[in-house]
Amino acid sequence: MSQHLLLPLVILAISPIPGAFQDSAAGPTQEEPEDLDCGRPEPSARIVGGSDAQPGSWPWQVSLHQNGGHICGGSLIAPSWVLSAAHCFVTNGTLEPETEWSVLLGVHSQDGPLDGAQVRAVAAVLVPDNYSSVELGADLALLRLASPARLGPAVRPVCLPRASHRFAPGASCWATGWGDIQEADRLPLPWVLQEVELRLLGEATCRCLYSQPGPFNLTFQLLPGMLCAGYPKGRRDTCQGDSGGPLVCEEGGRWFQAGITSFGFGCGRRNRPGIFTAVAPYEAWIREQVIGSEPGPAFPTQSWEPQAGPWEPRDENCTVALPEPAPGPNAQLEAELLSGWWCHCLYGRQGASVPPPGDPPLALCPAYQEEEAGRCWNYSHQSLLCQEEGTWFLAGISDLSSGCLRPRVFYPLQTHGPWISHVTRGAYLEDQLTWDWGPEGEETETQTCPPPTEHGACGLRPEPAVMGVLWPWLAEVHVAGDRVCTGILVAPGWVLAATHCVLRPGSTTVPYIEVYLGRAGASPLPQGHQVSRLVIGIRLPRHLGLRPPLALLELSSRVEPSPSALPICLHPGGIPLGASCWVLGWKDPQDRVPVAAAVSILMPRLCHCLYQGALPPGTLCVVYSEGQEDRCEVTSAPPLLCQTEEDSWVLVGMAVRGSRELFAAIGPEEAWISQIVGEAHFLPPSGYPHWPPDGSDLCPPDMARASGSPQAALFLLPLTALLQA
């Protein structure tokens, strides 16, 4: 991407605004609870498309000033916090001093006396550690005000979306700001706040538009954490000077900030919609920065029914799944097709082969863009409609759904083309779909699937994994905003974690915990989407005393199986025979990009001898392969995983506090886990037992020289007798 083609939506300071910026109030006052309501402006009319906003229409809109002039926009999310764009404050990799900035609240026109406006100094500017440039994402910033804003009709916070919420493509949203009204055409006096209605565009549509010829002809990648909004014809857009301002959508009578104005290629150009930072994926980061602030930002629960008609596509170039006769405004669900391997391995019958790339599939599996259906399908038939190059095709039909579940599998019509053509003598048939489908047209070479369990598929991971690291059961467990632990999804509603990481020693209260799946650092998983859940309960095995090593976290709602959130299999029989084992965690707990360190598990007898019998029964000892010892940090309590000879991935243990080599085995807790979690996937027993029989004393006398180090122990006994690789 050539830098000179990129126009971040920010402009140098314009003419200074006359007059002294002073708050009309003598000072901040204590807000009443009702004043902290979010996303509810005073009632007023709206003007569609690039027009003057009415006073009080967008009370969360703020103006960020540097050296006496407007530079960027922002939004009030709490009395002491403003949300904006990182690129407004970072120049050549350096964060500009907060003392150079001031925030104007309650402003409508920036010309003349600012009656009733409030001005606040900036006490701190915070940007994500992984921000480097706008085109690489993470373009957001938090400003802590030196004193809280005084809330009222003209100054109110906007609501923020939860991380699990998705704003549907096609939704009508609004962007506001004091930026240019055209490229190199500044907003004329009296500098009145502008508003413009924009449509959210799906990833496929955005990618398609940017591939069209025209000005700034380049290949643009919409990264995770970005939103695309605008129109194919252009004409309505944000522009220089609007950076950092909000893109808001109304849901359930409240306004939620869906995006932050980030950058664009020109302003209002055909096929070049604006790019916004998506707010929802950064819920955890925002919470971590503002923790302890009273009151903090509001993240109300959203409930929204899209307003598209039953046959109106939400996205001009996406695959969608639609029910045939279902009435009502939410009669369609946007989806993308899973690759052949995922479709057949998640939902195929045991022993069924996966069609090779290029062959028509036996089934079509949609990955729904909306995580929750929100309604029942009432046993009706569903249809799968796909769009290619502007033409809609009927691609598949489903059988009768069960209960309230959305269809997981559709039967492709293309394979029945000759029969349909013979019977109908007139149906329009075409070679509709190319069957090398999958991420960016790629298809995995793996053509076999691990055998499913009685509860369905578990532990699926294609080899080789396409498009980066794929660990669909790896969870980020955010505990009370001050630490992040590793968790493993063991069932649709349960995550297993190390007790010492999620519960503080001596604490008697259950902390506020959120779980995130479908993340690989700053990137989502291939063909996946981020999933978040609250933890509503923690279960501990009582028979192990007050501080057992393992904890089961009960999620607020179930997680649907997908390539981004799939339970792992559990191994009940000690060390799996013939398995390859890994410690899975993060090299850096800040960016949390998953890394796997290859290990070998010591035979139970050697582990018992090495630690002089001081370890609890069921503790596993591992030895790292050369150069792997420091790949994973240990504070997040990483798990010990193995890949069986049948290619299923199984969870074997969770790290013991402060140790890289010791892991609490899962097998001894099979009865407890099965009792709590009925859908846990335990494979048939195999391998070596967890520990030697009582009374066993076969330890070599030189074992004491190992001093508790598995690495040193390797020099004392033959490898063939010690390791299970």
C-alpha cells in the first residue's frame, strides 16, 4: 500500500476559534445516577446525508483541539473518558504530549462564542500497544479528562457495544464531525456540526468494491477490528478532520457507537467506502484502561431486529442463508460457506470421506455472521442463496430443523442438476459455484476427519492449518480486568482453567470474568468470528481441598460449534500412546498470539522419582524440545495438549503455578468433569497410567542429583525408558 495514496481522515489545525474556551459552569458537580444514561439524545429532527446537524442531536460528539484549532473528533463514553482515533495523537511512532490537547464538549457551531460549551484539559492519552499505522488496525485512543464533564441535554455519553455484538451489513448508521465537506474543501462558516447517513458494508462487499477500477486503484485488506461503511456510488462519506469521530447505530431506542472514523482513500469516491475502527472487538481493552473509574462507560445489552425485507440482501456480494416462507423483518441470516474439510468434519457422518478440492461437495455448511439466531425456525425448510457476480442462485436446501436451531447443513442442488433439468424442462441451471471454496478460495489438503464422539466433533484442527494459527478451543479468560489466563473450551457452555490463575489466594468472592474465543492476537481465526461470554459460575472439585488445581467456568450461554469455537477432546488415560504433545500459550501476555512449544511427557515412574514423591497424584512432568523452553510464558497457566494417532487433539493437563514442567492431569478428574459437564468429550482410555502403584520404589540412587529438573534427569536413564513422545 503506497503511503501517498492513503488519506487518514485528519487535517492540520484550521483557523483558531475566536474567544476563550471556558466552561460556563464553575466546576464539575456530582452526577446523579439518571444522568449517566447513555445513547439517548434530546428528541430532534435528522437531515439525511451530509447536512447540518440539529443542536443536541449528537450530545456525545466532542471536538479535540491542538494549538487552538480543531484537529479530530471524539465521543464521550463516560464523564471522564473520550474515545477517539490513535492516529490523531501518534506522529512518526511517537505519542504527542497530552498537555497539547483540549476537549470541547456540547459544541454545535465552532464559530463565535461557545455559549454553554465545556472545555476540559486532557490528563492522559492511551493507545493500544499494537497500534503502528491506520492501515494495520487498532486505530483507537482513550483520553482521560482532567476533570469530569458535566452531563446535561447537550453533553451525554454514547453507549458502547459488547464484544459479542455484530452490527449487520446493510444497517443504517450515522457519522458526525466538523471535517471537510469534500476533498480539500473545508467546512464553511459557521462550522456547524455535520451528520451523514452511511450503510454498513460486509467484508465481502467492501473487498469487492475496492477491487473495482477507479481512483486509488489498489488491493485493500479489511483487517479484523475494522468496519466498512458508505455506498458503491460514493457521494456520502467522512473526510479529513472527521477522524476519531463516532459512527453510531440506533438499536432498541439507544445509540451505540459501532465505529471510529479512521481513514479512507479520498472522500466520497465511487467504490471507495470509508474505513472505521470497530468498537466492539475492543471492549476488553477499553474496560482494562478505565477500570476503577466511577462511573465508567456503559455497555448495555443490545437486542436488535434488522429491518431488511425477506428477499433484500444485506450485503451486495455475500453468501446468505434464507428461510423460504418465514415472515417478519428478520427472515434472513447472512453467512459464509465453511470449507469442505470443516463442513464434513463438523457435521459429516463417521467414516464419510471429504471430497477433494474442485469436486462438488456432499454438503454445504453456513457459518452465520450473527452469532445468535434470536428466534425459533419452527421446523420449516430453509434455503441457501448465494450471490456470484451480481446474480443470485439457489444453492441448497435443508431438511427439517430440530427445535430452535438454525440449519447447519444444506444439500447442494448443483449435484442434482441433470435430474432437475429433466423434470422441469425449463429451470435455469448454470455452473453456479466454484467448488474450491474456503478462505480466499483455498482448500485444505486434508481429506480425512478424526472420529467423532457420542457428543459430536471435538479437537478438530486441519493439517496444515491455513491462514495462520488455528486453535479453536483456546480461550482468553479476562479476570476482573487485571489479568488474562489461558482457558480451554471443553463443552459448548464450559471452559476449563487453572484455579490459581482465575482465583486469587485467600479470596472468597467470585471475580468478574469474561471469556473470548476466536482470537489469535489481533487477528480472528480463519473462517471464524470472535465470541465472548460472561462467566456466571465457577465449579471446583470438593474432594481436593480448598485449592484444587482445576476450575470449570460456566459460560452465560452456549457457544455454537465452529472453526473459531470448538470444544477440545479430553483424555482420560494418562499419556496418550503415539501422540505428539505441545504446551500451548502466549509468548507475550500482551499481544496474546498463540504459540506452541513441543514437549515430551516423562514416564510416570520417572516423574515420581524425580520429585521424590512430593507431587500430588496425577501430576505430569514434561521435557521441552531443544530451543522450545521459553516459547510460552507461564503466568497464564498454559495447557498441555496432545495430537493422537487418529488426529484428534486432546487436553491432557493444565500448568501448575509457577512451573514450566509440571501439569495437573485431566484424567483423574474425569468423574468430576463428566458429572458437571455432560457434553465433555472424553476419548476411550489408552496409554500409560498417571502414576506408579503405591509402594513402588524403583528410583535410581543417582536421581537425587537431578535436583527436581526434568532436563537434568534425561542424562541419568536411557531415553527409551523415560519418554513417551
